[in-house]
Amino acid sequence: MTAPSLDVVKGAIGQELGPLAYSYCEREAALYALGIGAPADSMDQEELKFVYERSGRGFAVFPTFAVIYSRDLHHRFLSGNLAGIAYNPMMMVHGEQFLELLRPLPVRATVTTSLRVSQIYDKGSGMLITIEGESADESGATLALSRSSLFIRGLGGFGGDRGPSAKVERPQSPPDLAHEEKTSETQALLYRLAGDVNPLHADPQMAAIGNYDKPILHGLCTYGFAARAILRHFCANQPRRLRSIEARFSHHVFPGETLQTEIWSLDERELRFQTTALERNAVVLSNGRARLRE
């Protein structure tokens, strides 16, 4: 791939990529929750409520479902052209994700998400594009704010700013909790039904173009597994208690691998976490931070 000129990059910063509208009901919310591994135990009513509309606890939308509100942006990613920047879609990976939840997610809604390219950085080995989003319901009330960083391998060297290298520090002490859960061999095939149809996660030939031995799990699926660990152990599975969650996708996950999420509690409202694929001892989510409500 050929890196774009600095002028093209500067012209892309600030471009609007929305608005995108997304309508859903219990079915779509439940499909997402299944995609991120819920329920780990089909007899657990506290997780069953995320996938079963007649649960004895009442149906609830898992909070990180808000990342799905901008799912139609994936089609633009797969086009190989984003804000005038051309690239090979198989060389794009998710770099980081931040999500802030301003109110509980409705069970049914039509949500409109406004998106814009906020920053583009030259990391040398690739280009990092940051996209900010705001999702609102039919009344105009903001449900969630997001910030996604996308890394395009091989597209660096265009002469732009390298950008910040801020790191979320975690304690050096042993974690307060370690949650272990195995993904299924078909986890990526299930998660993609929520809307991320990138063939990198399903097609072995496309994965090979991206230099992977086989299709990899969506970063946002791993993100959802970590969020489930946090919600279960620190929020009593009450969605309203999760205020925000962010992480860096530092390594890929292969479907079927075991994810261990280690969590440090700084106080009642602040957590740090990281997730490791145990079979390869690879840290797959780093810079993890979650903020809670009482």
C-alpha cells in the first residue's frame, strides 16, 4: 500500500461519517449478548436476562451493546476508502475503544449516531485513525459517547504527528480478581451476526491476506467478555452501574482460546483491568479502565 499525502490526511480530519440510524429490539440485543459469551451458565438468571426476554429478572440490554449503534460504519471500512484515504481493508485492525454510558440502554429504540474523524496519527508502521461518536434516541437524549481508534498496518510514513502515547497505569500488586472464560471455536461467527461482517473474522483466505494463520476474534467481542467479567464481579450484573469502559487491543485472539481478565479495584468507582489469551500467554487487552456508578 502507498501512504497518502499529508494534505489528504489533513483533509480527512474533521470529516463527518454519519449520521447512522440503527433500529433494534430484544432480538438484536440478545444476539449481541450471546456473541460476547452470555450466559456463561444457562441457569444463571442474572446473565440470562441479557438473552431471554421472559427472564425472571426482566430483560436487560448489556451496556456495551452501545458499540453496535454505529455498526453500519463497518461497510464503509470494508470499502477500502475512509474520508478519502485508500487502504486494504484486511490490513485494518481495531486499536482502542472507549465507551461512556450516559443512561441505561432502552430495550427497543431507533438510535442515531453522529460520527467524525477526530485525529489521524502517523505511527511509522501504520496509520492510527480516531473516530468519535455520539448516539441519541428518538427524543434526542444522548445514550452513549464513543471513541474508536483504527490502526491500518503499512500506511504510516506520511509525515504526520505521531500522537500521544498515554498509558493507563495499573497497580503492580496482584489483581483483586481473575475471571477465566473459554471462547468457543465459532465465537467470531456468532459475534459477526451482531453486525461486524469483516471477512477477516470468518474467511481463512481473507485472514491469510491479513497475515493471520486463521480468522481472528473481533476485538469488540473480547472487549465484551472483559465487560461481562466487570459487570458480574463488581456491578452485581446491573447495567446502570457501568459508567465507562476503555481498552487497547494489544494482540489478536483466536476463537477457542481462554480469556483471563484480571481486575484491580482502586476504589468503589475505579477499576483497572487487562485480558490475556492463556494458551499463548498473550495480553490481548491492555490499558483497561472502567468507571462505575454506585
